[in-house]
Amino acid sequence: MKKIQVYDTTLRDGAQGEGVSFSAGGKLRVAQRLDEFGMDYIEGGYAGSNEKDTRFFREIRGEHLKHAKVVAFGNTRRARTRVAADTWVRSLVQAQTPVVCVVGKTWLLHVRDVLRTTPRENLAMISDTVRFLKDAGREVFFDAEHFFDGYRKDNAYAMDAIEAAVEAGADAVVLCDSTGGCLTHEVGEIVRKVAQASSVRLGFHGHNDMGLAVANTLEAVRAGVTQVQGTVNGYGERCGNADLCSVVPSLRFRMGCRCVKDEQIARLRELSLFVDDMANARHDPRAPYVGRSAFTHKGGAHADAVRKNPRSYEHLNPRLVGNDRRILVSELSGGSNVLLKAIELGAGQKESAEGAAEILKALKDLEHKGYSFEAADASFRILIQKALKKHKSFFDLEGFRVIVEKRGRNEPCLSEATIKVRVKDEIAQTVAEGDGPVNALDGALRGALARFYPEIAQVALTDFHVSILDPEEATAATTRVLIESGDGQDTWRTIGVSPNIIEASWQALVDSVEYKLFREEEAAKRKPRRHKAAGRARRGAR
Amino acid sequence: MKKIQVYDTTLRDGAQGEGVSFSAGGKLRVAQRLDEFGMDYIEGGYAGSNEKDTRFFREIRGEHLKHAKVVAFGNTRRARTRVAADTWVRSLVQAQTPVVCVVGKTWLLHVRDVLRTTPRENLAMISDTVRFLKDAGREVFFDAEHFFDGYRKDNAYAMDAIEAAVEAGADAVVLCDSTGGCLTHEVGEIVRKVAQASSVRLGFHGHNDMGLAVANTLEAVRAGVTQVQGTVNGYGERCGNADLCSVVPSLRFRMGCRCVKDEQIARLRELSLFVDDMANARHDPRAPYVGRSAFTHKGGAHADAVRKNPRSYEHLNPRLVGNDRRILVSELSGGSNVLLKAIELGAGQKESAEGAAEILKALKDLEHKGYSFEAADASFRILIQKALKKHKSFFDLEGFRVIVEKRGRNEPCLSEATIKVRVKDEIAQTVAEGDGPVNALDGALRGALARFYPEIAQVALTDFHVSILDPEEATAATTRVLIESGDGQDTWRTIGVSPNIIEASWQALVDSVEYKLFREEEAAKRKPRRHKAAGRARRGAR
């Protein structure tokens, strides 16, 4: 099995992506997680370019990494500058990483128009810089920027640039498709030629401007490279870099390469979500292997086929990458799908079959209004109960009032919610303040119910999403709120939809609370004996 | 130049994607737009599977399409059923489209485990169905589902299935990578073999489960197919289908094929955004060619290089696909980038240079709090004014109060906002109701300012986005609100950030209003003469 080095540049090239931003502490946590996952190299930042990256290189030295080597990225020396005096090169040394990756030009257009120097001086810049860093004791990779564009225009010069790095002692040469403009078969042809001409270890670094970064990376491996560069979730400038969450499992499971260990690939989805969180980026539900939708079946016929044989519409067992198969409820799904989902959620087989028509009708009405139960299992369970006329309201709302007030341009906004609920014949009325109106309302509702249902105290809201369904309606647009709640054992998701964000949030809050209470009641019904037995045992132990 | 047929299945396979949903009217509008763009075939839906698709086929018959042919998609007949009596096949005929696409099995695993019939009966099902539909006068495409998986397991049977369709008169055979599990070079190899063995027109239909759908489609064209199937924005089950927004420009500009006309490709981004809107899907900013970030430069060095020569980091002129180059403001950009942006936004060159340090400092402070000016030009312009101590508040806020009230579980939520502002020495106090709290607040603010600044009446909010920065904080999470406003001539974007969604919205509203007033003032200063002249002319005309 061919061993492929995995080189992660999430923290450098990835961080240049629009909408991606890591805090300094976040970079450190991501590096630790990448190490744990089994990346061979972690590029931590652009040496000397900003305070955050400098701080990262300083702090990572104090961390114990199990496997990965940290890499500082930087430029070759400036034109007509002594290498030892060049601040860029000095920053690379000052980063004190075991590995450095030096980016240099191999395309004459860049030498002429961007560096504004001569082809010959550019070769000297590469060679001087690599040699200086080798002398400083570093493992040195030469990043041949724009290699494919350069090679297609003037292959002799592109090869000269590589040769300059190799002669100066570079440990690997990374062929970069920096504009992402290279077709897959072109990558294969050019890499094959370079591999024949040179015996240095080759890497590939691809961008996604034509949607080909992953394909180009896999093709480069077939053609002879043994190092792949990319980012978690494909972050990066413009359309992003090659997504390692796609590259790694394909290398391993489809091409039989040795790279990251299987037990770590089984945590790939977790890695993807963690990095999204740390980067403040939105999870791409359609991402290959790791996306929430990657093994999700919506069409009735497909869902049916997958039930008969998972391989029929799955190229891979989702567990291998830490993902799950999901069957969705939607207008495209027939009654059998809705039934299946209802049963999966715990409704009885018989009652579901009898009420299927009512459930479908209620579902369609609500979907028409903008509800979407694909990500709101708990609200869907309550919808089933309501459609079957089995829903029990755990409380009545007498009313609530939320006030948000600001008493001057620079004064803080204050939020206060009052609520009055009735449980059986008792009234509870509470008031709560909060960081915002929904937070205040949540506090007031829990406060009012606490006396009757102490188990509500276990519930915490763990996620909150707001989407605007018809943004062109601006502030009058319909708002969809999704809330995730957890009680330490389970998590569940609920939804609310309204032109009023407070009303939408309220619906999702009520569903969340009622789902919890409903589940507790079900659990109590199912195992009354064990509860009693446990009670006796406890008494006996006293 | 090789002519490639473009077959769009956004309305069928695309609609099966999670989070994608078209209304019946929406499907019709999308079909018209796809026709205008120049798609050769538009697959409208799954014949007979649901009311929405049936309605689409009925209504599209009344529409005049300029170029595209509408296709109904459906199954081969059931096993052991007479083709003329089969309801699936009858639905295909009843759709009354000029073209039908019949999906059949070519992989024995599916024949056995999903259809639960014999290999021989499956061939008869394909052949009977194709012949019946040809006899009904249709152009017939045979969709060879799972062809690549089938071919790799038993190439003889897969070829027999194709042969059955061809002998029965199929006009084209579409080779499908239905699970998206085929590597790019495998697609090339297999397509080449089929193209050698058969003279029928071949198509390719690929899924993106390994992130290879676009690469596989382009490779299939190189290997001999002359029809590409895909969806706008890559919608589709699981990880989606081949994205036509990537495939079409690469075919045209990188592979020199003839397909959609250049003047239509120049509207590709517009098509992508339109379809996202109609599908209620979120725009992918990183989408190749059409994404908001596709030609966006964030890193200081890259931005600098692009200024010197656009080709240095752009594989294509963004205008060819209706996109734009953008330079972003961010922590990674140096002072020169911020200056550039400030000047682009209309701040003077001199004042910007002098205040660069203050601007950068203010920018970093706010970015640290969660602000992001990449999509909020108007707020960034105001930030510059504030950093240069040149900001003028057009009003003082004495205070506002927003009340949201609900008086029972099934009662509607009422929203009311009161506001008190001071302009010079005058006080205005107004109240407004709204669909939600932000809508009410917006109404109250405009009401209060109308007397002093009648031009505010021209401003409409045209877009509203809410994102939660740290969703795990749930309802106490920081909220970022982005508002787009327009006055019929310009549009501008503003931002607000706070744990309180009302406060965040308020900030964005205030920036929007002040930006408008500031611009009006600037305009008045720049052309006082023309204004006076216009005034005289008007008086003269009376």
C-alpha cells in the first residue's frame, strides 16, 4: 500500500477563506485536534504576517503533539536582498518550527508582473532561501506556486525553478494549481512528466475554482505525488482548497492508500464539525462523506431501496467516516416513508398506520407554511401526536409579554419577559430578564413551569438557528427558528415559523419543553416496575 | 468544436435534495429561466409520483419555450406486467412531453435486491418500455442507473442492458454514476469502452458523493459522451448532482465545446442566484464561478498581485460568468488593503492615508466582537467616518421600547414599538405596529424621522439575514444581523452585532438610515450648481 503524507493547511490557506476566522486560542485547539486525527503536517500560519500567527507559533512550541509536525509558511527572499538579512526569511526561522514551507514562483508571468524581477534572480531567490533554511536545520518543502500554469506556458523554466529548489536541498517539492484552473487529466499528464524527470518527493496543492480540487488531488496521487495538501472542509481563498474530508477517505477506501488510521477516519465527521465550530463557519450539509445530508435519503423509491440493501444507493458504509444514514420526511415521500419515520420516532406501528392520512395532511399544511421537519424530529413527533388527537398540553398559556427597551444611543438594551401559565387549576406567573428577548422568554417559561415539572431544570438549549425564508420581505419576512435541546442523555430539535421572531422562537421553545415532558411520561409508563424496584432497593440500602 | 447537449434535472433530481423545495408555480418559473439560459433539455419531474409534478407537466404545455425540450422522467414497466397496462409507463405518456427519460437497472445487485426479479425479465422491461414510448412518438433517453457499479461487477450484463435499450430504439443512453462512487479515471476508461462498443449517443449523469461529480462529467465528455446531465447549483440527493454552473463554463472556456451561448453564460451567476431563491436554498459563497467568494481576494499579498495583473490569481475573467472581483477587508489584510477599500468606498485618498491607523484599530476591535464588514460596505463606510472623527449623527435617540405580547396559546403575537428621537432641538415621538418586533421598530424609526428627512421614504429594506455566532450558547448567543437597503438607485448593506437580536437589528437599521442621509449630503455638496439649475428650470416651466 502506497503511503501518502497528509499536509493540512486549514490554519493558513484555509484561514484566508471568506467567512472563516479563527481566534488565536482557536488555532491552538484546532492544531491539537488535527494532530489527534493523524495529520502528518500542520501548517500553522504565514510567518511574520500578523500577530495571531506569530502568537500561534510561540504557543504551539509548548504543546506536546503526538504525531504531526508543525510547519511555518513563508516567502522566498526578496529580489536583490541578502537572504540572511531578509525579514521574510528571518520570520520563517524565528517561527522555530521543525518544518518550513517556502513559496516561490515558477510562472514567468508572476516573476515579471508580480515580483517585477528577472527569471534568473527568481531562481537565485529560490535556491538561496532553501539552502539557508536547510542550513538552519529545517525540513524544507518548496511550494511551486502556479506550477501548472507556469509549466503550460514554459515548461523548461518551471522545471528550472524546481531544480533550483532540489539542488539547494529541498525535502519535497509541492506542485500547486494556485488558480484552480487546471483540468484533471492535465494534472495527471504534468505530474507524470515531473515524476519521470525528478526523483524528489512530490506533493500536490490544488484550488477549487473549477470544482476540481479533490479530483485533481486524487489524480496527482495516481500520477506519482506522495504528499497531499488541503484543508478541513475545503476552506480557502475564493472557492477554497482541496477538501481533506473528501480526499482522505477516498485515498483510503477507494484507492487503498495508507494515510490516516481507520479509527481516526471513523471520527472524520466529528473533526469536520469541530473545525466548522472553531472557524465560525457554516456546516455544508451536502459535503461528501461528512455532510449532514451525505447519506440522507429523501425520495420514496430510494429510501425504499436503501432499506432493502444499503449498497443500492450508498457507495460506502457511513459509519466508516462517522456519519449516519437518515431517512427524511417530505412532500416527495409517500405514506410508507412517513410511517417509517413515525415508527422510528417511537409512535406505535398500529396507530401510525391508522393515522397515516391525518399525519400526511398535517405535514403538508405545515410544510406549505414554511415548516420543515427534516431537522426537527421532536416537533415532528408532536405533530404526529396532534394529528392522532393524542397530544397532551402540559400547560395552558394565559399570556406573555416581552419588553425590550433602550434609553439612549449608547445605553444597553434591556430585555424582560413576563409570563402567566396555568397547570391544571394552578396559575404561575413569573418574570425574567435575559441577554435578549428570546433568552428572557425562555427563562420566564422555565421559571413558571419549574414548580410543576422539576425535570425541566435538566433541559438546556444547546443550539439556536434562525433563517429567513423570504429575505426580500426584509424585516417582515417569515422567520424559521430551529432549537436544539439536551438533557444530558438525549438531544432533540424543534422548530417554529412566523413573521414574528419571538412567536417562532416561542413555538420551538414550547415544543422542546413538551417533548421532554412527553418523553418522561412515556418512560415512566414503560418501566413502572423497575422504578418501584429501584425505589425498594434504595430504601433497603438506607 | 464539439457540440454538447446540456440536460438539466434541477426540477427532478435537484428537487430531491435536502433543503431544496420548489412550489408548483416556482417550478414553472425556473423552467422558463432554464429555457432562456439555453438548456437543451429540462427534466420537469417524476411522472405520476406527486401532484406537484403532474401539475407542472400540465401547465408547461401552455408555455412557449424558445429552445428547450421538456422531459418527463419515469421508470421502466414493473416486472411481470404488460407494458401498456403499467401505471408508471402510462404516467410517462400522460405527461405529454416531447421527450421521456426512462430509468432502468444495469447492475445485478439492484435487479436482485431492489426489483426482486430475474436478469432476463429486467432486460425485457427495458426493451418493452423503450419500444412502447418510441411507438408513442417520443424522443426516448435510457437512463442506465448505476451503470458504473454494474459495469465493474459484470460488464457483459451492463452492456446487455444498454443494448436492449438501443435495439428498442432509444435515442440516447445516459451512463449514470448513481451512488457517486466512481473515480475520475474509471469514468474515463469505462466511457471509452462503451463508446467503442456502441454507436448510440451517450450521456453522463454523475453524483457528488466523493466530490468528483464535475470532474467525472468533464472526463466523460473527453471520453466520448455528448450529453451532460446535472443541476443548477449542484442540488440533488445526498451530496448532490454535477453542478451545471461549474460544468458549463469549463466545457465552454477550458475545453472549447459548443453548448450554451456565451451571452447566456455571462448571466450564469444571475441564474444561480435566481434558482437558489426559487428553491429556498442558501447561496454557496464558495461555489466555483458563481459564488460570491469565487473571485474574492482576502490575503494582502494576493489582493496586491491581482491589482498588478488579474491573471495572477484568476483563472478566468469573472465577467464571462457574470461575477465580480472583490477585495475584502479583514484582519489578514494590511493597511494598504484597508486604504484601497476606503478609497473605493468614497473616502478621500488623503484623509484615508492619514487615518489608516485609526481605521485599522477600530476595524480590529469590532471584528473581535463579531462584526464582519466583508458584506457590510455601508457600515464600513460609517466606521471610517467614525474613526476619522468625521461621523455626524443625524439624530439622537432618547429611547425606544418594543413590546411583543401574546394573550393565549392560539392568539396571535402583537408587536408594537415606541420611539423618541431628537433632531437638532426638536423631539419626535412615534409608535408603530409590525409583523414582528424588528418590523415594528423599523416602522417607528422611519415615522419619527420622516418629518426631518423626507428622503427616508425612498429607502426600503430589501434583505435581512440573521446568523448566530456561537450557536452552542443557544438563546444567549451573539446574533449578527445583516440588512440590505435600497432607494431605487443604489443598494447598501449594514451590520449589527449583539446578544440581543433587537439591539443588533437596531444598529443595522441606524447605519442604513445614516448612510442614506450621509450620501444625500455628499451628493448635495458635490453638485450644488446642477441642483440650483434644476430648480430654476422647474420654476420656469410652471
